[in-house]
Amino acid sequence: MLQAVKLTKRYGGIEALKGLDMTVEGGDIYCLLGANGAGKTTTISLFLNFTEPDAGTASVCGLDVTREPLETKKLLAYIPEQVMLYGNLTALENLRYFAQLGGRDYSREEYRGFLSRVGLQPEAVDRRVKTYSKGMRQKVGVAIALAKQARALLLDEPTAGLDPKASNEFSELLLKLKSDGAAILMATHDLFRARETGTRIGIMREGRLVDELSTGEVTHADVEKIYLQHMHAGGHYAQQGASSA
Amino acid sequence: MKRIIISHEARQLFRSGAFRALLLLMAGAVAFAAWSGQRSIDRQAEGANAAAAFEDGRRARMREGTEQYQARVLAEGGEYQFASASHSPGAGPPQGTNPGVVGSTTAKYLTLPPTGLASFSIGQSDIQLSYVPVSMNPAMNITRDNELENPVNLMTGSFDIAFVVIFLLPIFILAISYDLLSSEKERGTLAMILAHPISLRELLASKIVARAGVLLAGILALGLAALLAVGASLDQTDTWVRFGLWMAATLLYALFWFALSVLVNVYGRNSAANGIALAGAWLALVVVAPTLVSLLATTLYPAPSRMELTTAARQAQTEAESAYMERLSEYYYDHLELVPEGDGSAMDFLTVAMANRNAVDKAVRPLHDEFQAQLNRQESLVQRFQFISPAIMMQLALNEISGTSADRYEHFLNQAYDFRAEWSEFFTVRFLQRSPLRPADYDQFPVFEHREEPFGAVMTRLLPSLLGMLALLATAIVVPLLRLRRYQVAAT
């Protein structure tokens, strides 16, 4: 569903991404872990074609995102760290605008249905979103992905700053999307949530994917141990990467 | 797909209080400008009517005198005679019988008829009066009364619709589009939108179409309202053709400013930086460039002062008086076939005065011509340099469309000079022949009929300005198209 092949990106003289190879299948929640600047956001930006790769390809359902930017975006949904909406419009108006941008349209009742499925209080639906908390905006973001009937989701630290309850609700939504067969790629710092909701975990460091785990085979403590090992032993892995490149 | 963005953007615009306030402000500005432009045109018309009524009234009284005189001659018998020029009223023939007196003491006022759109752009018509006096006096007197307006008013220029379009419209446009992309980027919605199947180019185009559509609909409505309120000759095709040209020019000019907003936005700076860059562009193109070009014109081709012209006229007058015998022979030399029999009557005061006037006219003609030529050189320099600023092109275009351009005025003045020659000749011949004016002769006085320039001539002068704006617009569109690929959607 989501596939990166030898994906490379340079900003100025700095290589932000060094030949990334990864695949996220439908029904997968792939969690990208790594320090700030490891290349997680760059990876997502490349899948969204916000920026063009210097080498390699990113593809969605077999379509190259640089060759078919509009086709691939029909299949994608994007939930950034802060879902930003038009503050002077209501949740329903925002949802309708973005759904229409994605080439879909529904009745008012169906829009309400999407918003209630993501757990937005019915009384909030017709309020202007400038009064919304971050958790509520993230829910609208998921509703947009639902309405778009996206086959693949790109999430960039969507739960950062959410309180535990909101974060938990968000994870529940991801599991629903997963059960619908969507391929989900999520950059996060939350090791606990990654282990709980993710199916696979990728650890990034300095533009490389240095490790991949299946969450079914490891405990939370394992994840933390492995992650920290990679972070501390950076020099060693960087050398190994250089010799293999 | 685009339609969704266009209607979304239009809705967003109308939801913004600032935009609604801007629309109201613009409507107010146009209303005031229409009123002010109309007042200026009305004042000129009143001035023209008053001046013409005064002079025509004097001629009518002279005619009345001749009618009474004719009746007396018929009743008492005798000959209908020529009055010698004199200031003392007597029992003899009235002054109205003397063609020299009638031709030199009364003036004929000629009027440049305003077009239907004249009140939209006053142009230079506050300096160059649309009505001029013609008599047997030297040709320079025709423009002598120009610049009667309060100099402070002349300095600030008139607040007409052209001013609103050239100065204020760009500000309105920049206010609603300076943060076209930057605001979406800063709000974070740009990434949300572009995660959907929308290209950046499509987004930009839709946002511009929404704004330009709303604004231009407003301009069209306001323009039509202004035309119906203060326009003239609404039944004539000419007025509607001019209105169409006016709208076309305004559309080009407005689109240029929209394109400039896009141009600045594709460089990816923040809204504040965009705002400053665009404010600077407005200042440079609308205020600084026209001032510099005007300065260049008056520095390269300084107009000789009217003072010089007057001094030269006085000098010629003094010279003529000191050598009037010589002047007189020269004058008769010019009109050899008309020398009256018996030298005595040829020496009277009026003949001498007219001979002097002739001499003065000849003496100041070169200076006067140089004065006009210098103004023409300034004008053609402005026309050559108009391409550096859309504001200059627009001003020239709007003056041309409204019929208040310098060229149309010159066309009128040339007709006035021709008419002066005709008018002078009519009275001079009769005066020198000592042929008395009868009441019926008053109907034979030359009549001025203003000949409008062919529309082709207007279009020929208008076209460079319109094409210049079109070229500028094309440039302002192409650059962003080339640059857009490098736009950074997300912060890195």
C-alpha cells in the first residue's frame, strides 16, 4: 500500500533521508520512532509529494507519488501534529469542505455520522472550530480521513500533547481504521502507544531505518530497551550503515 | 474541483468583517469620487455658460443698437453709416456698425464638449479649461485664462473615479490577497488542503478567481451605478463604448495587482514580509514612478514661464506703439487690397490699435509656439516612459477613454486657432473696407462647430497603454508559474 524504495532527500547539503526502504500493507499500523530530525516528517512529506525526492520512489497502491500526485492524494489522508481547520467554520462545514476537496460529497446526516463515529459530541458539531481543543480537532481530522475513504493514512505525531484519555480515544479510532483495511503510517514519540496500537515499529536514526519490530513479538519494555540502545549506540549504527551503503 | 475552492473562498471573504468594511469603503470612495468629478465638470459647464452668455449678451446689445439705428435711418431717411471707433456715445451710428469694434471688443467662447464619461477622469481639464475665448486678440490669449483653479487644489489633484481606481483599488486588492498562500501556510491549512488531490497552481488560481470575481463584480456594479448617476449622453453608443473600454482597462489593472500578490506569495515568505513587499511595490509603482517621470519631463523640457510670454507681448506692444506708423504700413501691406480710399480714415485709433495687435501677435507667436511645443515634448516623454509603471499607463488610458487627454485638448485648441483666424478675417476685411455691420450681418458671423477626432485616433493613442499593461500582466503571471515548483509546502 505505502512503499518507499531507496528514498533519498537532501536539504541543502544535509541528507535528511538516506535510501529508505519500507512497506506498509493494508491493515498495518506502522509506527515510526526516532529522535527529532531522524527523517520521520520528511518521509511523510515525500509520500504527500510536498517535496520531491532526490533519489528513489515513494508509491501509494503502486502509483508513484511524483508522477501521479493527484491520483495518489485521492487515496491518502493526512493527519498532522495539529489538525488545522478554518476557525470561523463549524466542524461540519470544515468536514464538508475537505471531503469535497477529496472529490466526495455526502448529506448533512452522513457528515454528522462521520463526526459521531469519531466521538465528537453532537452539540459541538455546529460550533465554530476556533473554540475546539486539540483533541477535538484531531477527531475532525480522522473524520476527514473517514469521509475521504482513504486507503492509506499518514500521521505525523497526531497524539503529541493530547491528554491520556484523548490519546486513548484516538488510538481506538486508528484501530477501527485498521480493521477497515487502511495502511497506516504514523510518526510518533509515544513508545507505549506504538506498542499498544501499532502492528509494526520502525526505528529511524539520521535518515536511516535502523530496526524493524513486530509488536506481537515484543513487550513494551523490549521496545524501550531496543529504542534506547539504538539512540545510544548511534555511532556504531552510523558506521554500519556507511559500510553497507 | 476548483468551484469548491472558489465558493469556499468567496464565503470566507464575506464572513470577514474587514472585507465587508473594505467593500463599503470602496463604495463610499466611488460615490464621493463620482460626485466630486461631476462637480468639476458642472463647474466648467457653468463657467462656459456664464462667459458665453456675457459675451453673447454684449453682441446682442450691439445688434439691438444697429436695429434701432436701422429703423431710424429708414424712418428719417439718409445713409446707413459706419461708426468710427469712439468711447463717447452720440447721435451718430452705434458702435455695433463697426466690425472692428465688434470683432475686437467681444469674444466668442468655444467649448470642448465633454464625453459621456468626462466626470470619471478629470485629467488635466482643471488646468486646461474646456472653454476658451476667441477674438481678434493675439492667439496666446486663447489659453491665457487657463490655470485659474486654486493652486492647492491643483497640487493635490482631483478626487475622481480615476483616482479611486489608480490609487485605492490596488490597496483594496493587496489587502485581500497579500497573504494568499502565506496565511494558509501559517494557519496550517495549506498542508491539509494539499494532502487532497489539488495542485498548488489550481489552489492559487481558484483563490484569485474568487477574489477577482467578487471584486470585479463590485467594480462593475459601482461603475454602472456611477455611470447612471453622473454619466452623460447615455443614449449614445460612444458613451457605452467608452464605458466598456474603461472596464477593460480597470480589469487589466486589477489583474496586474492580483498577479503581483501571487508573485510575492510564491516566494514563500510570511504574511508580514509579503505585506511589506507589496506596500513597497505600491509606493514605487503608484507614487514614486509617476513623480519621477513627471520630474524628468519638467527637468528635460522645462516649460517657459507664462511670465516670459506676457513680457514678450508687452515688449512687442511698446515697440509697436513707438513705431506705429511703420507698423501701420506693414499692416496695410498685409491687406493691400483692402486699403481704404483717402489716407485720413486709415489713421484712426482703432486701425492703429489693430495694427499693433497684429504686430504683437506676430512677435509672440514663436514664443507661444515654443511654449506649446515644450508642453508637447513633456507629454510625449511621459508617453514613452509610461511603461515603467502601470499607474502611469492607467492614468493615460483613463484620460484618453474619458476624453480628457492632452491630445484631445490639443486637437480642440488647434480648431480654436483656426477659428480665430476665420473670426479675425471676417471682421478685419469688413473693417478695412469700412463696410458697416447691419443687423442681418450678425447672423453671418462665423460659427464654431467642434469636430470630434475619429475614434481610430483615440484607439491609436489608447492601445500602447493597454498593450503595455497586458505585457506587464503577462510577466507577472509567468514568473510565479515558473517559480511555483520550488514552493515549500511544509516547514523543513
